[in-house]
Amino acid sequence: MNNFFSLLLVVVFTATVKAQTPLYQDQPYGTIDTADLKMTSCDFEKDANAEVLLDIGTIYYGDDLNSVTHKYHKRIKIFNSNGNDEANIHIRYYGRERLENISGIEAQVINLVDGKAEVTKLDKKLIYTTIIDDYESEITFTMPNVKPGSIIEYEYKLNARYNAALPYTWYFQERIPVRYSELSTSIPDVFYFRVQPHFFQPLVKHSASTEATVLKITTHHINGNSDTNQESDFYPYNNKNETWGMANIPSLHIDAYISSFADNVQRINFNLVSFKAIGGADSVESDTWNKVGYNLSRSKIFGSQLNRTLDNEQDIISKAALLKTDDDKTAFIFNSVKNAMKWNGNDTWYTKDGTVKAWEHKTGNSTEINMILCHLLKQAGITAYPMAVSTRDHGTVDPYTTTFYQFNRTVVYVPFDGVKNHVLDATGKYNMYNETPAELLNSIGLCIDMSKKSYDTVYVKKDLPVRQVVLINAEIKPGGHLEGTAQINSASYDRINAIERYKRDGEEKYKDTLRDNNNNLKISSLKLENMEVDSLPLTQNINFNLDLAGSDENYIYLNPNLFTPLKANPFLSESRLTDIYFGFLRSYSINSVYKLPAGYKVDALPKSVSMVMPDKSISFKRIVAEQDGSVLVHFIINYTRTAFNANEYAGIHDFYKKMYELLNEQIVLKKSS
């Protein structure tokens, strides 16, 4: 065994320049193709700042089946200075009790100088280890002498001292293009993994085989005379060897209205479901959500935290008892915790310092804050359960991958009357007790009822559309000047976002947001109503004036699309590889009345029109009329779906193109003869 690992740790210390190597295979560390050094752009993504030339991963178990080694070899080409960030390397691992460690780091930069390869090796003294928290650590280093044309290369091993070092995800795709990515695994068949590929590109390499082997277990017996006898048992098993390779993978762009990087990246997931114990009974890890919930409920860093008494908790509980309804009590306790606690920005499904310490210091991670909230609600007699969830950036929970690794936050689930349920998250300072945070929608939560030992999945959603109503009453002045008032009524997430931006940026910057880069629009006054009343829409009352661009002595041009978030079409690209995610159902209503100036008449008036997507997921209606010396414009836009696949983009693209043309079609007035 020791000789075997010694062989694996041998490192090549020289860089060899050679002719072009076949694409779909690993190249030894330090062996660089001349063509790669001379390359000035990515063949399949010309505007890329950098490109991963190869990314090779190998996973295998130790001879005793109690450890796992992950080998990594990566090579990146830098095309211009904007790609230099790729030289900053971060390697995260589970450092608690040294269950994982990083070894065998080798790193170098190769530049082409006067037609020859110049190698700059990383000084090992510049490799830094940082303890992130009690569980995670990180190794960081910056590659030296990086400039346009450089190739950076590094390799290392992640060694895990336990045999369940998966679930694991291999990412074929990155934020820069990848020329070739390959993962090879060698997994004993005593472990059963659920393997789930998530990619749309075809594999250029895929092979699978089995290899028979034997595990030898030696037992030492000591007799009374201190003599030692040895007995060996042999257990046959098969290694399942599999390789996946993908080539010419485009960079993953964070497009407008993408759900998340995590949901769209091409990858393959491994989830350990069960394993056969050698010489013992089989063990089931997480074949059902009920099993996952049971394990969470017994965990010292999850379920055990719920019943811990907090310092001076009776102050909050006694005040809540004075309130009449459970809804009022819930709102009071939620706001008390939200205002008292400061979220440290960390999202994990487990507690780190624990609820008692977090409450004492008034700061904690998301699970600690919401476990405190859940505890206080229960102490006040409110039915409340901790619920593990995944935020939008972390990705949608796959219902068929039963593992707690899919979660990164704990919130509180409060059922009220069988119809109305609250999902509470006290980490966000602008969150409301009666509004599920938008970043948790359209995914699964795991609700933990420890008293009944019941662990149910809950689909987190919002059934009603978020409504925004804009009312404009303005007068068009001769010469092309508009003066009037606007009222914006925002509910739900629009309300939350507006209040957060107003309080964060201040009134003057917030006015700039309302103007939406229109320098001709001036806001003379702004008044916000119902900011402190969660149950009412936010009302913004605006006095404004606008110089109408393009107008002259004879013609006035008015675009009626004012004070809406619908100015610029977000779907201009002809193609798209990512999903389209609107987050929640929407309803817009924009009602405008424009009084015509004396001495002018309507020269061109947009027609009333309506259109709808084939599946009725998005509808648009425009009603325009001239009446009593005024022009009336009414836009109505409704969304009945929250998400679309990438292959539906063509329909979205065409609909939006037409919709924005209609939204921005101008009213033309002509001076009377």
C-alpha cells in the first residue's frame, strides 16, 4: 500500500514541449503542446478571456475501502489580461478532524519566450491554508508570472479518511470555455451510488468496465503468553470503473433571468444511497427523504439545537402572549428575532457555533438564526417546524437525490389553517413574516417534525401573481414637454425590493432608479406610503416633468412606457443555452392619461392590440383611445408560468421582441395648420 501511494506522488519537475497530442486524453503534468503555447484564442469561443485546456479528475478507493482519493489535474490558457483572475486558485475541503486533506500540490506557469518554453514554478511558501470555520478549510495560491499567452497548470490530491467521500459533483462546464473535461471513477460495488448526469452535449468518451479484486482483513489475536496469532479473511468484490469525457464546452453565461449557475451547469452527480458492510449488515445512508429527515433530527448540529434554552427568552415570549392571534404572535416574534440578530452571511444547513452562542452574540449563520426563531415560536405555543431548504443560487432541490447536501439553509415552516402556510426566514432585514422569500420559491423543502418523527417534503411556491399597478396623469405642453404625476403601487416582492433599495441607496439614488437612465426625466418630489405596514402595498407618489426627445415646433413624440420595469428587452440574443426563470407569477397594469396641448392633433396613434403565447404562459394587451382631448393608454401583461427550458427560448425571444416594440411605440402629435 505504501509503495503504491509513493508511486502516485511522483511529480514531473520539467516542462516538455511536444507536438499536438490527441485531444481526448490526459497529458502528463508538464508536457505542453507547442500549438497551445502559440494559440491566441479559443477555437469555439473567440471572445473568451481564457480557456480550460484540460480538466482531469480521478477518484479511487484505498485498498482497505476506508479512504477515497480524488486526483485533479488542470491546465488553463490565458488569452488577455481579463483572464488573469484564473491564476487565483482556491481549493475548499472538509478540514474538521483532518477527515480530508490536500497533498501533492504542484503548480507552474509556462510562457513562450523567443520560441522556447519558459517555466516558472510556484514557490511552495506561497501556498496558504485558511480555516474557514469549524468544518471547512481552504488552500489558496496565486500562479506567478501570468500574462497574456501564459498556460497555467496545477495538480493535487484530495484525500478523504472515510469511505463516503461522495456525494460528489463533477463540473464539465465553467464560466470560461473548456476544451476537454474528463472524470474517471473506480468504485467498489459494495457501495451503491445514484449517478445522475445533467448535460445536453454528447460525450466524446464514455467507457465502463469491472475489475475483480479481493479485500484482505487480518485479525491479530494475543494469547496469555503475549504470543500473537494472525488470521486472515478474504472478501471478493468488483471495482466498477467508468470514464466520462466531454469536449468543446462553451462557457456558462449568467444570462438575464437565469435560474442559477448551479441549475444550468453541465455536470454529473453522485449520491451514496447504501453500502454493504464487509462482514456485517448493510447500511442505508439516504435512500429516502424520511431517512434524511431522521438523521437531521438526531444531529447535534441540527435537531438537538431546537430545544436549547436561550438567555432571557421569556422577555419575548411573555410579550407575545399579550397578543390576541397566532398570526400577531408570529409576526412579533419574527420581527424580534430579525431585528435582534445579524446574519453573518454564511449559508449552511447546520449550525456552527450553536443557537445559544449565536443568541448571546446576536450574530449567526442562517440556520442558527432560524433555529432560534423556531424555538421561540414553539415556546410561545405556535406550531412551527424547522425546514431545510436550498436558496436559488445554491440550486433547485432534485427530489430523486435524497441527501441533505442539497440544502444550504434552514427556515421555519408555520402551518396555520390548512390553507395558509408561512415560510419564515429571519436572515433578511427586509423579509416579511407573511411572504416566503423569493430566493426559496419553486423548490423542495424538508420539514422536520421531531415530536411525531415525521419528515415531509414541501414544495415551496407562491400561487398568486405579484401585482404592480402604475397610474400616470400628465399634460403634454406645446413644444414637447410633459408634466404630471405618477403613482406606483407595488405588492409582495416588488414592495420588498423597492423598500430595500430606497433605504440602502437613499432617496436621490432611488430617484435615479425610477428615471432608469432617462436624463430628460426629472422627479421633483417623491413620497412613499405604507413602508412600515407589511399587509399593504407600497405606494409611491411622484411629481415629474419630461422633455420629450425628438420633438420640435411641429411634431411631438411621446413614448407612453413610463415608470415601468419594462424599458429594455432582456432577450435580444438569437440563441440561449440556459433556462429562463422569472421566479414568480406576475401581473402588470399601466394606466396613463395624457392631456393634449391646444393647437395639436393626433397624427399617429398606436392601435389597440393583444397577443398571447401559444401555451398562454404570457399575455400582452394594449388599449389606446383618444377621448375628450386626452389620449388613454392601458398596458396589461400577465405571466402564468415562472420558468421555461432553454429549448423554449425561441418562442420567448420572438414574443418579447414584438412586445417591446408595442410597449415603446410612440404617440405622434402634429401642430394644427
